Amino acid sequence: MTSKLDRLNEWVADVARLTRPAVIHWCDGSDAESAALREQMLADGTLIELNQQTHPGSYLHRSHPDDVARVEHLTFVCTPEREDAGPNNHWMAPADAHARIDALFDGCMQGRTMYVIPYCMGPIDSPLSRCGVEITDSPYVVANMRIMTRMGVPALARIEREGSFVKGLHSIGELDPERRLIMHFPEELAIKSYGSGYGGNALLGKKCHALRIASHQARQEGWLAEHMLILGIENPQGQTHYIAAAFPSACGKTNLAMLIPPEGYRRDGWKVWTIGDDICWMRPGADGRLYAINPEAGFFGVAPGTSAKSNANALASIQSNTIFTNVGITADQQPWWEGIDNGLAPVTDWRGEPFDSAKRPAAHPNSRFTVSAKQCPSYSDMAEDAQGVPISAIVFGGRRASLVPLVFEARDWTHGVLVGAAMGSETTAAATGAVGVMRRDPMAMKPFCGYNFADYFGHWLSFDQPGAQLPKVFHVNWFRKGENGKFLWPGFGDNLRVLEWMIQRVEGRAAATETPIGHLPTADDLNLDGVALSDEARETLFGFEHAGWQAEFAGIGEYLAEYGPRLPQALLDEQRRIAAALA
Ligand code: SAT
Ligand code: MN
């Protein structure tokens, strides 16, 4: 008798023949399985027990010091035609890619256990969710996948029902940067990742599946897989608007998703609800609106800078049952990072050496916490809703020290797609390479779009159909700096002031000024009660620098030209229209 699991069983057998593990373990996701894995990892040093009085159920993992971030230069999209991967991806022909990486996988699991992890991205009963299976030789990956996805028996049951799943093969190999590759095969719905145990390189449900492979599937099936947080804003009347916002890695998505309203707003009854902090899958509903789910079940958040002041919800979430990766520890084994601001001091740094501030920070700048979303005080019940939440506004944002104002609104959908496509941001520690260099990062998807950006922009444009009730599109910049190099906007909870203006725009209740780059508020259009802004801050955050934008649009034009004739004409026309208005 054939079963819908035959394909899965055959693949697992093929992988075992190639990698030759000592043992094969099918993960059921149970507490007993998790406890046994934890004991094993504590025994072999993969996990270090943290203070169980202050942080029950929490552990520290120290990754290999050369394996602390995503490796974009070793990440490939392997489509039959190079053009389908586009200039935004590193490309290799599928046959060559398989041959190269299979040579690394050959015999790599000898003496190791091979874990088979069935998982579901998204609520287990949602039509928007998609399943995958990750095969890995890393128990640390299993522990993280158990937090980040719906993993185990229910996922396997859905795979058996549907018969289809994304195949992800992973081995830590030798953790040698010279023998490290992350390959994607969108046509085969397959991922192969070798030589890294870290985050987006190894937790294949996350960036590899939920963005690179899913973006390809989404294009075929008429939905969007985006690098966006999702939050709900409930006004004092009890109405909730949902906003999806794209920012590059390590630009504050987790903080924005868990925002705590400023004092005055809290008093008036405003509430913010967290749906997701990193990835958003959206598709049009019967009413023409875009409905979104968070495909993840946990947060893999940046630790440094997380404090009671910057993100009290995150801090509350990670008091228990959390895996910390590459943070420092205090004398009594509590996790510690720069900016935690809790009066404690680190004694051991992320490499396990005595802390010496002259040598290195206590926590790696890309150190992380992994925790179940259910532990977040602001986690929304709607995050488990099978239909998803209707999106009122889409926000694009980058880290821009100059030029870009605090907020502006796109005139219409096509302009909004251009605003997303033209996004620029200064690089962060979330990927290896230089930090602080301005690069174009369309929709914050530069490292994550599984196909040619030109086609991706076309896909975005295609949602503008008769009957569509599309969200309004905005651009924000929380990172504008003044003459003295300091941030001009307080950020964090005060960002709600900007989000409130957006909601009022959606409801047709707020003013704005028309400029060539879109609708800009003046300082008077926002509720700034209780924020002390200097004259410089007011002018800079709400100003429009004509000459600077002329140069910016010339740069955007050059950038878009890199995509050649595949670029949608409507996007080019929009760019030219604005450049002409600026001339
Ligand atoms: O390493 S991850 O991709 O999981 C985190 C990030 O860079 O956004
Ligand atoms: Mn991310």
C-alpha cells in the first residue's frame, strides 16, 4: 500500500545512505524527547545551565566563534536559469550545486544521530501554513526548531494529509567556514545547508524555508512571504488595526512588535499586540484585504540592547524556558549582554573567557535568545487564528543616519512598491561582513528573496487588482542622526506616535503635506505630547531635503537599472515620474 509519507520515507532513507548516521531519530516534539535531548546537550557541553532560580529552564549555547551570523556570500539560490535567481542572489546551476554540497554531506553523520524534524510554519490548521521536514545532526537545531515552529506529531499528520513538504537537509559538518554552503532549490522545494550551526543558516524553517523557498511558492500561488513583523494596535474604543513592517535584520523589529505605549497612551487605553517579529505571510481574502499570519511560533531575537526600558515584553518573555546563544554570564550564571542595564556585571564573555572590555564585548553583537511566542505578555490570541489578521498598513524602514525623514506615506500601491524597492539601510551584525555600510535592501528582502527582484517587484505590483482593498504603504526611519551624531528620535514606545498617525491616515482623519516623495506629516500632525524634541530634531525629522532627494532618486534609478529589461515598466515609470518632479 502506498502512503502519502512514502516520499518522506524514501528521502530520509536516501539521506541516511549519503550521510551514514549511527542512529536515526524521528522527532515527535514531546516534552520527554526535549528533556532527553537537553540532558545530552548538558552532558556534552552544547548547553550550559544558567541560574535556575532566576532563569528556570534556560540555557546558554556558545557557538563556534567563526559561526555567529548568516553568511550571505555562501548562500545560493539554485534555479535552472541564472536569470531566475537574479542579480540579488548568488547562483549556481542545480546539478553543480547538488554535486558540490553532496560531496560535503558524504559520510558526514558517521557516529552522529540524524534527527528528522517534521514542522509546520504557521498555525497547524491554517490554510496559509506550509509544512517542511528538516533533517539535521544538531540537537541544538532540534531544540530551537521546537521553539520556533510547530514541530512533531501534528506537523507529521498534516504532511501525511497533504503529501507535500519542503525538504531541508542540514549538517553542522566540521563548522569550518571553508566548508560551509547554504543552497536553495526552489523548483524542488529543497534546501541543503552544510557547515554552520547558527540561526538563519541552520534553523531551516526560518529564512531558508519561510522566506527564500516560500517567496518562490508565494509568487506561484498568489501570496507574499515577507521579512516583516506583524503587530496589532488597539485604540481606546477597542478597535484593532494590524500593521506589517519590514526592516533589515537587527533594526528593531522585535522591539517594535512588542512596543509598550508611552504613559499618556497607556492611560487613555491604547494597547499593542504582538503577532510576529520577523516573518509575515499574506494573501488576499474574500473581501479584497490582505490577511497575514506569522509562520513562526517563537522569537529568535537580538539580545544586546534588550532591557526593561527598550523592550520590557521581550525581557519578561525570556525569564524562563529560553535558549541564549553567545551572550555573556554573570558570577551567578545569569545571562548578560551590553545594554541589559540591570545593575549586574558580566564575568565570562560569549567565548567562555574572563570578561575584559578591552578585548571584546561580553555578548556577541548578534547574540540571540530563542523563546516561545506564548511567553510574550503582549502575544495576541489572533496570532493563532487560522485566517490571519487583516493588514491596514505596510511599513518599510531602514537605518538611515541622514536624508530620510521620520515618516512618509506613499501615494498609492505602485508608489508604495517603489518605496519598498528603493529601501536602503546601513548593514548590521546579523550577517558577516562590514557593519554600517549603506546598501539597497528592497523590502528588507535582499538576503531572503528566493528569485529575481525584478520579478518580485512585478509580483508585488500584481496585487493591485479591481476589488482589492490594499493596505496603505508608509516608510519610516527611526535612526536619523543630528549634527552631534546622536539619534534625533527617541524611538521604542514613542514609535506608537508615528503608528497612530498612520492609522489616522488609513481612517482618513490626519493631515499631511504633499511632496514629490509622498505625503509627509508636520510635527503638528503627530501627537508629540510628552516628547522633548529640539528645533533641530523637528526640522530634520519632518523636513524634506530637496537636493538630497534628487541625488537619492538618481541612485535609486541606477540601482533599478541593474535589473535590466525584466524590471516592470510601471516601477520604472514611477521612479521617472518622481525624479522628474524633483528636477
Ligand atoms: O540568523 S537569522 O536569519 O535567523 C536572524 C536574522 O538575521 O534576521
Ligand atoms: Mn530577520
